[in-house]
Amino acid sequence: MNDLFLTESDQEKDKVKPQWCPRYLKFKYVDHKQTKPTAAMQLGSYFEWHLLGKVRDNVQPFLPRIGVKDLRPVKSAGKEEMIDYIADKQGEDRHLLSALTKEGLYKLIQKMPEDLSKGSPSQIQLDLDQIILIAKQVLKLKGLDVEKGDKQVKIETDEEIGHLDWVTNDLIEQAKIALYDVKYTETKADDWRNGWADVENKDSAKIQAAHYTYLYHEATGEWAPFYFLIFGKGGWIKIMKMTLTPDGLTFHKLAIEQTKDILSKFVKNKWKARPSYNRCLSCDFYDICDQKAVLPEIEEIYI
């Protein structure tokens, strides 16, 4: 969602972030093509699913497991082992299989689907499971029951759509409704540069909080408090109430109008790309974009 709140000057200055290219925005938000989940996104989805029981696409996420093995017989396996495997998995007649050479049996096995063992949870998953348990306990003590409330709530106006992680009772005034966004981060609690230690200067967080507060009001007529529930590696937790002030609301409305103006220009220009080698190289849509940069540019510096 924050991809769409852009300024033209930022787009011109930044030559690395793919999301500041009109072509990227078209692929993602108009054509609805999927981006590749990063490792951080996978951890976040796993955390959210096991904390709240739901994620936006409602597909349970799984983390890579360790010790996963292909259970199909290897090339050095005996002929009888190969015959037994093929017969058990595909119901082939053992007598017909016995007529094949060992090499022929192995080639047949290689054409069969991978047969992977379950493996074991990674240490990352085990640690995450412990943090999820702690998170549930802390939220319960704070008056929030993860079994209650509405999860992945779609809010929609004539022009905009948003998804809230959780709508349930307010932490401070239990009788009222509040909006919650759940975050899991690998950063440290005091990481002001990359993490959540300096939210007042974290533009993406302020934009998200302002937009969902505003969007919820537009859709329901209610001004509901907005909270970030932030859970970090090692078990640290931050609960941040993001209060939208009158000045903040005015600024956000201006940002919406500015964004609409920028997007209308993109549409008028048929989402013409702003190719830059390093930006294109890290873009999820590199393989399908016909306007990408395939060679680095020469940058001239006056000294």
C-alpha cells in the first residue's frame, strides 16, 4: 500500500527501488501479478497466521524445514528396491518392471514427482513459535483475546480498498473498537535506523496508520484508534497507538490527492517505465518487462 504514496522528486532521485517505477506499479496493482515474498515477509506471514489464525490470502504459510530428503531411490540403489518403489507409488506390475534394466528403472523414477520427507522445524521456526506463545500471553494480559474480533477485514470506499489485520476491542477503552496491525521484525528493539525505535521518523508506518484510520472512517463513519503490535526477535514487544491529528489528517488528504495526480500521469503515459539497471535488476517483474534496462548507465560526476 505504501508503494502508492510517492512524490515525483523521490521517484526521480531513487534509482534502486523497483516500486518507484510506474511499470512496477502497473504489474502489481493493476495487473495483480504476485511479487516474490522476501524472507522477512515469510516470517511475518507465519507469525501472523499462528498469532491471529489468518493472513490476507487465507493460505497457511510454511517455513522451510531442515533435513528434508528425497525419498526416491538413488542411482546406486538395488534393482529390487527400485521396482518396489515404483510398484508401490504407481501401481505398476512388478513383472513388467523386472524386464527393465536398472538404468531404465532409475530413469522412470526420475520422471516421478519428488517424494520429500517432512524434515524437522528449523531453529528459526522453533524460536518464532516461542515468541508467538509469549505474544498471545502478553496480549491476553493486556485485554486482547486473539480468538475474538475480526481478522483481515476488508474496508472499501468508492475509490480505495484496504485490509486491516485485526479489528477488536480497544486496549484502553474496552467497550470501543480499535484497529490493529501486527508486525514481526528481526531488528532489535533499539534499532532506530532500520527498526521501530524511531517511529516518528518512520514514514511508512505513519502513512499506513493515517491511511487505515482515514479509510475506516470513510467506510464506516467511525474514528477508531489505530495500534501497531510489534513483536521482535528475542521476544521484545512494542505497542504503539498512532493518533491521527487534525494536521495529520489534512496532510494525508493532500498526499492522497498528490498520489492521484501522479497516478493519472502514469495512466496518461501508459505506465511508461523509468528503467535503471540496478532498479530493474532487483525488480520482481524483470522477466516480463519489455522496458527494462539491461545495461548499466554511465553516471557523470563533476569535480
